[in-house]
Amino acid sequence: MRHRNPYQVRDRDELRRRVDASQRVVPHNVRSLADLARVSPSAVGHLLTGERATVSEAVAQRLSAALGVPMEELFMPTASTSSDSASEEVHPSE
């Protein structure tokens, strides 16, 4: 099975700032952001802590949309595929 190149977080601190800023407009916590982006709360938490640095393009788009920012501000394409995209956590309802 061929995986698309995952997208890497550009700047973890900027991602955190965006999550914090969005909480002032629409109260988000890790769980609510995960629900909006249709990913697991642990996947969001791992991105915020740096335990995980890549997601698929689809997840990068959904997280960015949930935060109301262009995807390119938070994520950038990586040069090669990663096992992170193969083990990506999504809600079973998808």
C-alpha cells in the first residue's frame, strides 16, 4: 500500500499558540479539537508535545480548518513517507 507523503508540523510552538488563541474565540481543548478534526485526542496531544511530528495531508487540512488557519501556516510536506501516516489515529466513525 502506498502512502502519501505526510505533512510535518512547521513549528510546534506556533501550533500551540494557534490552539491557545482559538480557545479565546471558540473554547477548544485537545478533545474538542480532535473531535472537530476527526482524529484521536492522543494524536493532537502528541503533535502538541512533539512526540509526533507528521500527519497525513487530510489530517493536516482538518486540523488547520478546525483552527481557522491555512494549512501552510502550520504544516509543510515532508520529503519522504513515514510510518506515522500508516499508524494515524482517526475516529472509528470515519
